[in-house]
Amino acid sequence: MPRFAGGWTPAQVAERARLVLPLPGHGMAFERQLDHLCAAWNAQPFRTAYLDASAPFLENVSILENIWVPLAWRRSIGWAEVVRRAGRYRDLFGWSERDLRHLLASRPGDLPPAVLACAVLLRAVLMEPEWLLIEPGWFARPLLGPEHIVALLERALGCSRWLLLWPQGQEPLPPEVGWHTIQLEADA
Amino acid sequence: MALVLFRQLYYTGVQSAGIVMLLAALAGAGFVLTLQASLPVGVSTVLELLATLMAKVLGVVFTLLVIAARSVSAISTELAMVQVTGERSTLARLGVDTRLYLVLPRVVAPALSGAVLYLYFVFTALLVGALVSNQTFDVWQVMQIFRSLDPLQILLGMSRTAVFAALAVVFVLRFAIRKARRFPDIPLAASNGVFQTIVVMLLLELAYQILLAAANPMGPLPA
């Protein structure tokens, strides 16, 4: 478990399940921080999902394969199972069965940004994560509008612990969420 | 990973088979016709020379060149694109081991395909060479040419093609693609990748032939 600064125990952190972790640096330095942090989180025994905003999918394969690859890697879930489970979340996004099939069969480049954002969210939901790491782009350059995103996140992943990775000093924080700012120990 | 490997095998192995066989047919026919026109030797000698040259050197070199031109250019472009757009970072952040998912299939597939393509090349070149040389189209007679092939040479050729293809792709991934940071770097990564692959493959083949010559300085014993 990554160690939290200020003497917070994992239980206390779990209570304050909407967390913001300010990360220093910007540009490439910030991206490297994200890489390190995600690697540390993925090395833990709990399930982690990641909401990426900048390049969420491999362009040369379908959305289904894009969703399936991390699920197969982390949770050994088969292709057919992904399709079956995705069907459970149709209503969440207001899709029909046809919409869902079209989304899964499409290449990322063929879809509008708002639908892609939903696909990223669907991938996170299917991971059934205990921790949800959120890239700042989800709120800094909103694909759906911040209120809409928060509402959708609450409905889809309200039970997960959220960790928003936010550039240090950048204000304001995304609205309508009771964020708690935390720090990590240097070796976490 | 298996899915990516199968896909890469299809792109590298199956889709390249036609090109390799076309090149083999041209090389086999050209070699036989040139030799018959320029040297006063019999058909059987020409075909034995063809078999030896194809199995020992040309099969490996031509197959590696096809892999470099067709597969390495595609692999370099694809991986440079994945790197530049940030898709590789995303996969890693999602907990996917990018070396296993992106790199390994693209090293293993050219190696496995290379071994098979080498076989296609040698057999097609010999078949076409035999058809062109005796011009009788007697199938049984044509098939005799395959007897002149040394199974050990074939095995060595397949192994060399596989190992050299894999090493060259690893070299390209290590040195050409990692440098790609921006979109204009992508075509550069592809062209550098192909060039570096060809150089590495030819250097490896050259080193092998030099080692072979050093191990056996008198050449093969007369029959």
C-alpha cells in the first residue's frame, strides 16, 4: 500500500474516499509522476482503474479490444465475458443494445469525444475497481461537462475510492465533490 | 498477447508469403538462365549450385530483406505512433505490461514467420529454377532437385533467419523507435528502422559466413 503523509491510516483514507493528490511539475515531468504513481498503484493487490483523457485507446483496434486488453491482463476476463458484462451497464449511459454493439465494434477514431469518454468510463466500471485514479484532463478539459462527469462517475463508480491526480497549485478543484487533499510519503 | 501474436503472424507470415514466393521465382529463374547462358555446365550442376546457394545464403538474405521492407517498416510505424500519441503510457497506466503486449509479439512473429518464409523461398526458387532449366515439365524429374538439399543446411537457414530477424527487430525497437517523441519523428523512425534492420541483418549474416569460413578454412571436402 502506498504510504500517506500526515499519519493517515488506510482506513482513514478509505473514509475520505474522494481524494486529491497534488503532483508537482507540469508537462513531461507531470506525465512521469503519473507513470510512477500508476505503476505503484498497479503493483498493489487491490483493483485499480484509470481514467485517461489524452490518449485513452489504441487507435488500430476496436473499442472492445481496447476494453478487453486491460481486463484480460488484470482480471483474466475473456472477450465474451466483457461483452456480456458491458450489457449490464447500457442503461447507465443511456445506450440501446444496438448503440453498445456499434460502440464495441468501432475504432476509437470513428467515435465522437463524448462517446469515447463514456467508453473510458465503461472500461473503468468493468474493472470493478477499489481505487479509481483520475487524470486531471477529465476535469480540466471536460469531455462531457464537469457536472455531468461527476454525476456519471458517482453512478458508475461511487463505491470506489477516487484519487484525483491534480497539478500542484492548479485551482479550482472540480465542483460538487467533497475533495480531501492528501500527500504521499516520498518512497510511496 | 496470443491475439496480437496471431495477428502479427498473419501480417508478417501469411501476407508476405506471396511476395517471398514471387521474389524466389524471379531469383531461381534468373539464376538458372544466367548460369546456363554464361557457363558451359550441365543442368544438374546448375541445379546443384542453385540449391546450395539458395539454402546457404540467398534464402536467408532475401527472406530477411522482405521482412525488413514489409514488416519492420509496419512495426516501426505502428510502435512509434503508439509511443508518440501516448497510447503506450495509457496501457502501462492501466497495468498492462507493454513489453509483453506490444513488443514481444512483434519480435516473435517475424522470427517464426521468417523461418517459414525461408522455406517457401528456397523451395519456390528451386522449383522454378528446375522448371526453367530442363523445360520438360516432367514433375518427377523436377522433384529430384529437392534431393540435393541438405536437411542440416535447411535447418540452419531457418534458424538463422528466425534469430537474425528477431535480433534486428529488437535492435530497431531499442534504438529507432524510442527516439520518436513527436509526430514528425514517426516516418523517420520507420525509415531508420528499415535501414537499421537491413544493416543489422546483413552484418549478422556476414559474421556468420566469416565464422563458418574460419571454422572450415579448406572449404567442403570433394565428394
